[in-house]
Amino acid sequence: MTTPPPPAGPGAGPALKRRLGVFDAVVIGLGSMIGAGIFAALAPAAGAAGSGLLLGLALAAVVAYCNATSSARLAARYPQSGGTYVYGRERLGNFWGYLAGWGFVVGKTASCAAMALTVGSYAWPGQQHAVAVVAVVALTAVNYAGVQKSAWLTRVIVAVVLAVLAAVVAVCLTSGSADTARLGIGTDATVGGVLQAAGLLFFAFAGYARVATLGEEVRDPARTIPRAIPIALGITLVVYAAVAVTVLTVIGPDRLGDATAPLADAARAAGAPGLVPVVRAGAAVAALGSLLALILGVSRTTLAMARDRHLPHALAAVHPRFHVPHRAELAVGAVVAVLAVTVDVRGAIGFSSFGVLAYYAVANASALTLTPAEGRPPRAVPVVGLAGCVVLAFALPAASVATGAAVLALGAVVYAVRRTTDRD
């Protein structure tokens, strides 16, 4: 299939430079997923699902697979920064593209704040807000210097995190504290709880979107993106399943649901207190990896929306030397730094999940419009993905649903006012 050139939006500016291959794209996807999933979303998901946690993980993985497949086919067709903002605009119309982009930018900005606070809570619990702001400033500077430097740093982070997780799994499973009976599904597992857990865990799987939103910086995107996304998702699922099973067998679903540092608690329960500082350091590094990739993705969607003047057009500038959307990156970094001082981590996860599920609902609806010649996935994939996104979004905690729906409605009002102003 021949990939068309990136569609030029009404305010398209200079193109970004294609520097990323399959390996770098996979690593960026891993970096944005693993930190969020293991160290931020596992405990609240266990609190919702109880002994049904693994069912929630499996359901989240199915929806994520459908979303990833739809996104990969669309990204190969439209290799341009912006992800589903571009796909919705091209396949469904300007409003749906705008709504997807709005949901992504707002939801993922909250994710950035959650990850920054996760860095702070593990690195220096008494000064988590200050550490969070420093982390945001530092990683914004890394992204400003160019996407290759971001990819290099992400490689290091992913390697460190995988080594730490492997150590936790090995120590816990070989300890006398491991009890496979804790994996059984009890009466505490309800359908609503499992669905809510799946919605919260979806926060942990959504990182493969970074690969699609970097479409304009990927070499040979028609081949690279459809390969990189499922590889990153598959590796992440294996890691999540291994860690979730390990932690459940050592501390059980009740303790996991109440834990603020579940992997550290598991290492302590397994009789390896010396591993706890290593786990804390690994958690901080993992959250840094997620934050790095999140800022990267949000700034690219901001760039795409600014090109089309849905956001201030000044944010569409591309740096002449570093070939990055430097104004968008600085703006995103500034907003995240402010949020890092004010938001709650668990609330941010639910709010982010709602916005990103809305984003992927548009992606699946867009994939349904592809023809076989354009690489449409099997029809069941986007249908299941679309239905799954809607169900999981409204299964989230009520506060997250109310806030997320209000923010999407605000975005729709802003769009309508802008259209009216343009016509006048």
C-alpha cells in the first residue's frame, strides 16, 4: 500500500524530521507504558476489582489491542504528528478530530502531572511537589534538544526499569511468602469493579499512542508504526501480567488495593527489605520514562492542533536547529509544572483515562471508515474497541466521569464558539 503524503492542515507549518526507526519507536512506547502501569495504576485497580484484578487487566488488554490495531493502520495511512486528532479530522470531520485532540491534550496533561508526582513520591516523599516540578523542567529541556536525545534517554530508563521488575518478580516468586491461592477470584469481585479496574488500567496501556503521535518523526511510517505498536503492547502486557501475578501471590488483593508503593510492599513481605530502596529508585526512573514520553506526545498533538488554529497558532513553530515543536513543548511543560503542585495522583489517573478512552473511541470510529485498500483492520477490531472504550469510560469512578464529561463538553463549546466567530 502506498502511503499518501501527510495531509496539510489549514495552518500546516514546517515538517518535523524523520529520525526514529522500529527499535526507537518500540522503546518510546515501552517507556510511556511500563512506568504508569506498574507504579501508578495497579493499586487503585486492585482497590476497585479486588480478587478480580487479573480479569480487569485482561479486559484492558483486549481493548488496548483493538485500539492499537486501529491506531497502527491509521498512523500508517496518515504519518503526521497529532495521532487521532489527524485521523478523526480526515475520516470523520473537523469536529471529531478536534474533540479527540482536546480529550488527548487535556487527559494526557493530567497524566503528565500524575507521573511527575509519582517521581516525587518515590524519590523524596516529603518534597514530592518540588521534585515533580524539577522533573518536568528537566525532561522538557531534554525534549527541546531533539527527539533523538529523548529516544536515547528512554532506552536507558526502560533497561533500568525492566531489570528492577525482573528482580522483584524473581525474589517474590522464590520466597516462602508466595501463595498461589491468593490468585483465586472471590466474592469481592463484581462486574462493576472489574470494569472500573479495566478503565483504570487502561491508563497504563495507553502509552503506545506516543508512537502514533510521533508519526511525522518516524522513518518509513507505513512499515515502522504497524510493527512498533503491537510489539510494544505485547511486551508491556507480559511485564504487567508477570508483576501483577507476583504481587498478588505475595500480599494479596486487599493489601494491594490499600498500598501506596505495592512493589516495595511485596519485596518487604518476601523477606527482601534490601530490595526496597532499589524498587523505589526503579519506580522513580519508570515514572520519569513515562513523563518523558507523555510530554513528547502531548506536545506533538498540540503542534497539530495549533497548525489548524484550534490552539494558538504560535505553538505550531518548529525549531530550525533541533526540528522539534519547541513552543508547544515549553507550553506543555509550563502547564504540567503548575498542575504538579495542585493535583491528586489517583484522581488524575481516572480523569486521564476518561479523556484518553474518548480519544480512542474516535480512533476506532475512524478505522471503521477505512477501505480494504487503505488497510482497514478486521471489522470486529474497531467495533470491539469502540464499544470497549465507551463502556470502560463510564465504568470509571463517578467523579472522573463527571469531570471528564464536563471537560469534553467545554471543548465542544469552545469549538462551536470558534466556528461562529470565524463565520462572523
